[in-house]
Amino acid sequence: MKEAATPSPGARWSAYGLTLLAAVLHIFGWAGFGVWPLALVCMAPFWAALELGLDRTWRHTLALGWVYGAVGYIGGYHWLVEFLDVFSGYGIVPSTLFFIAFCIYLGFDYALYAVVYRALRRRGWPAAAVAVPILLLMEWAYPALFPTYLANSFHMLTVPTQIADLGGPLLVTAFIGLVNLSVYETWRWWRERGSTPKSVWVAVAAATAFTFVYGTLRIEQIEARMADAPVLRLGIVQVNMGIFEKRSEAIEGHRRHLEQSQQLESEGELDLIVWPESAYVGRLPRELPWNGDRVRKGLRTPMLFGGLSIDRERRMYNTVFAMDEDGMVRSTYDKTYLLMFGEYLPFGDTFPILYELSPNSGRFTPGSHVRPVTLGEWRISTPVCYEDILAHFTRKMVREAKPHILINLTNDAWFGDTQEPWIHLLLSKYRAIEHRRYLVRSTNSGVSAVIDPLGRVVAKTGLLTRENLRVDVRMLDRDTVYTALGDWPGWLSLLATGWMLIRRRDQAR
């Protein structure tokens, strides 16, 4: 097949128009805005645009993919501008420019998608065979700071998301991708009056039936298991202090945590009180055990809280401390996946001047293990901050720690009154489904929440509010297929895409 030197202007602009439409649909269908039906059609205009460019240059295809990705990320991650401004201290203009550069980089995710799609189509493979495997491959393998699963658009739909305990968010993305594919193939069949896409319709019907039957049965099974499981009585403290307010008014912050914890104790007996990430401002020892009376100040309930620890080499760690009923801290966990620009600067150790230019950025050392903290007989995994939106990392924790519950300690005050704290909550819901554990989120300024093993938010606070939560959770520890096998849809997509790249199909498009 020969490439035309230049596309006709009309066809070129039609392709870009379809790409922009697809990007807008993706933005509003994703977790931030949450109009989930748009996620079922957002890929169809993009595929139509790519088809218009098959007889044109690969640069045209690359540009279409990049536009789709960059525009989508700009709309989905607009709150990053405020995050970068607060974290770095550079000012709004440099932060905006860095955000644009960040979205340009992320846009190459779909630029790569478009190039691979073009290569497979020009090797004779039909769109129905290539569209979804490449989507899963890009979601799984492309390096990004935050996960961008299309599955996140379905976070509020309890029944279809239950398949995540089989294949994680990638399997939910595969289902959404198949529905998009049926929409696209139906539209193309109606427009071109070609062969009926019966195989696509059958595949989507089968996938839909399996997803909803499995989801319905799994809900009944997990609810029965929850009803028989032991109960842990939890209290969650959210004091709502700003980032710099917490640093400058450490005594006031500690007083608020104590005051609200005393209120929780006065309302009835609890098994555990949870404070958020960096709740205690002050350097704490790493050698275990140590007496935590200076932290709890007379509280009687076991506690889980975040704070700063420092070793003998003066290295700092973002640490979770577990305090027993007797006031002794006997187990800890150090955050492993540090947040770029917030907790470390890329190349900061090589070029220390970067820390002088970015005075608000931390200089933490990553943890070296994913062991659980313990509360009597219970094992608790404690992903810190955005670790709870990383499916592969949480799976590593669960496989190694065998926890009875996941408790996430977070401080999202950096993001202010934006979509990010809500998006953070929504993206974390899949971790509860994947491993069939309760996921508890204790945050400094919101949104604190309790998510049951079916991905349902059973209790939550507001954003930028000062309040407590009391809730009973169930302690579970059975593994799932996803716990055992991980992201197998990604591996299958890699194999399928590689095989199609190697083997040319003789028949025409």
C-alpha cells in the first residue's frame, strides 16, 4: 500500500475533529466528571479518525494519537497546576508550563497507540482484532505518574466492576473497550453497508452476560463472607489543616488530633483510631519498640498514625506507626513509592541546586519492605498517599503481607479544593475489589472514607472539613485470582500485539 504525499485538507480536518470529539468524551466520561456512559463511546470517534489516516503518512497518524492523548490528559489532570504551584514554589506560570510539558509527554501514550494501530492495520489485521489489545497494552506498559485506566470511568457501577478480582482494572477496561468496538463497528457497518459485524456483536453480548452474571453472583458471595467475618471498630480523625499551617502550627495540629480522638473514645469503645499521613509533626525514632506517650497523651485506644522518622545517617522517611494499647510502637511501614516533586526531585541528589530552586519539595528516602503493621492478631497493610491507586504495588503488598485490611494514610491538602481528592478516592476503590478487603482512607483534609470489598463507599467525610468517622469493618484475608495472577490481561495483550506485528495477514483491510 503506497502512502499519499499529503492528505486532502478536508479529510485531515475531519480526522482531527473526530479526535477532539473523542478526547472530550473521554474527559467527561472519566472518573473526575463521571458521566460514565460517555466512556462506552469515547474510543469510537478516535478509531474512525485513525482509519481516515491509514493511507496517509505515519506522522499524520502519530499527530492524531498525540492530540487525543494530550487533550484528554489536560482535561483530566487540570488540577495538577495547583499541585505543582504549591509543591514547587515556582509560581503559577512555570507550574503551568511544566503541566503542559507533562501532558505533552503523556500524550505520546496514545501517539504510540496510534502508530501501533496503523502498523497492524496495514499488515492486514482488522480493527476488531487490534483496537482493544493495544489499548490494554498502553494502559499496562506506558510509564505514567498516575494510572489512567479507562476502567476508572466505571467506579460507581458495582456489578460490572466485580470482574476486577479476576484481572484488575485492565479486565474492566477490556469490557469497556469491547463495547466501544461494537459501537464503532456498528456505525461503520451502517455507514458503509459492508459485512455485518456479527462476531463483534457476539463477543460483546458474551462479555456483557459474563460480566453481569459474575458480578451479581460475586456480590452475594462476598456479602455472605463479610457477614461471618470478625469486626474491627474503627475511628478516623480528619482535622483539616493546610500544608503550611500544619508545619507552622504543629502544636495546634497535635491538639486537634488528640481532641477529636478523645471525642471518639467518649462516644464508645473502639479497637483502633487512625490518624492520617504526617499527622504528627516532629521527628520520631526508627528503633523499635519505643514508648509513644508523647504522641497519644492519655488516649487509651490503639492507634495508627503517620509521621516523619529519621535514621542515624539523617535520612528521612514518610512512616506509618502502629501503637498498641499499652502505648508502645512495635511495627512501622515506610512509604515506598515516593511522589515525584512532592517527596523527591528527579536528579535532585545529582544536582542539589534543584532543591534550592524548589524549596517546598521533600527529600525522603523510600522504604525497603512492604511488611504489614500489626494490631494483636490482625495484619494491616498501610499504603501511604498515592500508593493506594497503584494496582501492581498494592498487589505486591497483599501477596507479601497477607493483610486482613488495607488502611491508606493520605494528606491531599496540597491539592486544595479541586477534583483531585475526589479522584484519589474513586481510583482507590478498585484495590478493595481486587483483593476483597476493606480499604480505609484516613486523610488530613478529605476525603476520608471506608470502602467495602465490593468497592462501595460505605462512609465518607467531606472535603476541607473537620470531622470524625466511626465505622465497623470486617477482617478478611482470602486471596483472589488477581492477587495470584496479577495483570494477566496486559501480558495477553503484549503477546497478541507482538504476534500480529510479526505475522502479516494477507487479506485486505
